[in-house]
Amino acid sequence: MNGINCVNLIHLNSSNPLKAAKEIKKILKKAEIRDLELDLSAMNMLDAVKVLVLTSSYLYTKLPAEKLKFRFVSADIKNILSSFSLKNLEMV
């Protein structure tokens, strides 16, 4: 490539947090984590937090050194996530 960072943006098909987390787990098994970015902007804040907590826990058990990037409409989600120890998530 020519120095451009290639990111695969993942839009979730489900608004159900458990189904969305399952969908993400399938994707994480197949792809390079550093090339992925979750777009949770279509979810409400509580469902997005559920998805991120479940995804972070799964990712930590499989690849503890990797970070997963995500997008959300409001930066307020950082305040909620800060009460958890989710150091493998990065909001962009």
C-alpha cells in the first residue's frame, strides 16, 4: 500500500447487543484487529456499552495486547466506559 491506513469499518446488522457481540466475535476470528473499526453510532448508549464490554472481554481473552477502535455519536460513552477496565478499546 501507499502509506494509507486501511481500516475496515464494521456496521452492525443487529441492534440487539448480544447478537451484535456474536457478530463481532465472528468477525474478530477472521480479521486483523488493527485493521478493524466498529461503528456503533446507530445504537443507543446502553446497548453500545453492553456490546463494547462483551467485545472487550472476548478480545482480552484471545489477544490481550490488541486494541479495537470504535465510533459512537456521543463522547459521553467514555465516561461510562471509564468505570470499567477496558484498556483494549479506543474511541475514534
